[in-house]
Amino acid sequence: MPLVSVLYLAALIVALVSAILTDRTRYFDKLTWVLFVLFIPIIGIIAWFAFGRDRRPLPVAGGYYDSERVDAADDVIEAELERD
């Protein structure tokens, strides 16, 4: 039983810190998510990780971050370095 309590407390802390520190949320504002996690414990934590966090890519200069473009650019740079 103590292990379940420790896991719950850890999940609660991670969810609260994540909700407080994030700049973008989905469906509700930040304060609503924090209160939801605090007052509806297990469901609030699961809902925050499933629905609350905004998982859209962060905008960067020249568009959105695209890991495939970055990987392709890294491959080109490596090829250039190997030729030298």
C-alpha cells in the first residue's frame, strides 16, 4: 500500500508541475487544469496527461520544428564533412 501512495504522490507532483509550467494547454486554461488535478485526483492526473498538454510542435523561425527536416539536414552536413 505505501508503494501506491508514493506512486500517486509522484504522479500528482509531476502533473501539477507540468500544468503550472506549461505555456500552452488544450480545452481549459492553466488554472482550471491545476484545480482539476488537485480536486479530482486520479481522474484529473490522467486527464491532464491525456488531454490537457498541448502536443503541437513548437513554432520555430521559418515554420514549425520538423524532426525529419532536421535529420535530413544533419545527413547533408555529415556528408559534407566526410568529403573534406
